[in-house]
Amino acid sequence: MTGREIPDEYVEGYDRTVADASATGRRLTRDELEALRTRGEAAAEVGFGLRALVRRHLSVTRERWPALSAADGHAVLAAVEQAIDALAEGHERAQRLAVRQEEAMRREFVDDLLYGRSDLGRLAERAERFGLLLARAHAVAVAPGGEPVEDTHPATRQVESAVTGRFGERRILLTTKDGRLVCIAPGDQDDVLTFFAEQALAATGGGRVAIGRAHPGAGGVVHSYEEALNALELADRLHLREPVLRHADLLVYPVLTRDRQAMVDLVDNTLGPLRTARGGAGPLVDTLTAYFDAGCVAAEAARRLNLSVRALTYRLARIHKLTGADPADPVHRYTLQTAVIGARLLGWPDDDR
């Protein structure tokens, strides 16, 4: 609409105001300025651009210049300057309000989408406005930063600029939720989420990014979002070091904890005897964790624990003696490793459960 001619109603009375102020050399009154601000605001609300609005008023000034020439030129220009400034202020006021309303609508939509609230049909209509087609499958990536981030945070702007600059319009929604960066992308565009993860890690100083699996529909977005959050929780509990976590790669852990009582029994029966060791079970469980994480390579496990290989070998022998299971024996290894995973998931032996 910015290319259309500004109607006369938006310049009505402007020439008289400028003429009167110029003739007396006075400044525009408060009421005159507010009327001009209101007019600028009204023009913005119906879609007229500021440049077109200013150009129309300057055109009127030029047309009326012969009648204004009797006044001092400086007084005329001062009155025009005040009038244009008031018009621009009103126009900008309307634009700021529109931005705030748009941000509020976007935030409400994101909350409804990620919480699974609202009528699904209505949610799908609103989604199109923000670039999503909920009939497609979507996957969600979540990046907690070193500090909480919101939509206006510099890290958010940096990541959004990088993602949109790389992929343009790909029906991607980048937002924040609960202080974390969130990226929602079509499920068949894993390159988007991978690039988002790289940018988020660099911009936020965060330790990791989690990516849920792709699922169809509005409920699929919620499902993928919850998977990403669960992956982050698992990473904290298991002390996983990978910077990018994919829920699909962690499915074994929910399986292991599906029968919690069975897992408790396994941990107690397998690792319980370690409680009798000097210093308790904790150091020996940490030894097993490092040993298995290092691929059962004693030298690497010792390095991770800041121990000598001899000290590590002694601990492994002590574990064998107390539990009856040899960490180096492939037959015993699976039971011990599963029990160690269970201990990490349960917070054993620190938590009493």
C-alpha cells in the first residue's frame, strides 16, 4: 500500500496549521502536535508508509508556498519540521505497537504449540502465519545456553540470522522457550537442525543441543520437543559428553528404566556389594563408568580418572572380588555395564530412592 497516493483526509488542515504557526513564529501547540501524531498513527494502521506520508505533506507545503512566502522562511521550515516530526512519531508509535502485538501473538502460538494446547484446527491455521505446515512431520532441536535466552537476546538474533541466511524460507520456526533456544524444522530437513545446533553451541556457550525425532501433526511437534528435553535430562544424569544429542540414539535408556523396580533390583544385586568398600561404592562406580566409556581400554580410563594404570587395574580387581563379576570378562561385562547405566539413571548410590 506504500505505493498508493495518500488520501486528502491525511493532510486535511495541515496547511492551515503550518501557515498560522509561520505567521506568528510560534511553535505548534500540544493539541496540534498530538493531532498530527494521531494522523501518522492512523496512516500506519491502514498500511501507508512513512516515506509516502512525509512526501505527501511536503508536496502540500510546496503547493502552498506562495501563500506562506509572506512569513519568515525560517519560521515556515521550523513549523514544517515540527509537523513532520510529529507525524513520524505517531507512525513509529503504531509500528512499535504492531510489533509488540505480533510478538505477543507469536509467543502465545509457541506456548500453545509446545504445550499441546488449543484447538488443533485453529492451531494449524495460526501455524501457517508463522511458516509451519503442521500436516507435515517436524523435528525439534533445543539448545540450553550458558545463560537463559529470550527472543530479543543477542544470541537468539545471531542464530536466527545465521539460519535464515543459510536456508532462507524453508518453513523454519526459531524461537525461545523457558530460556532455551528452540528450532522447529520439517522432519526431512535434518541439515537445518544440524546447522542450528552448530550455531547455537557457538552463540550461547552452551554445552549441548538435543534433537527430537520427526513426528507428524501438531502433536508431533510437542512429542519431538519433549523428546529433546528428555535427551537433555538424560545427558545431565548420565554425564554424557556429546555436544549434539539425538533422542533416536538414546532410546535404550528409556527401555532400561521402563521397569524401575527391576532396574533397582539389578543395581542393588550387582553393585550393592561395592558399598562395603573403603570410601563406599561411589569411587568404584565411577571407575566402572570411565572404563566402559573408554571402550574398556584401561589406559584411557586411567587417564580420564587421573590414575595410574596400576591403580585402575587394582580397582577393577577389587570390583571383581566384591561383586563376583569381572569387568574384563565379556560375559560379565554386559550385566555390569547395564547396572552402571542404571545406577547413573537412578542416582545410585547417592540417592536413597
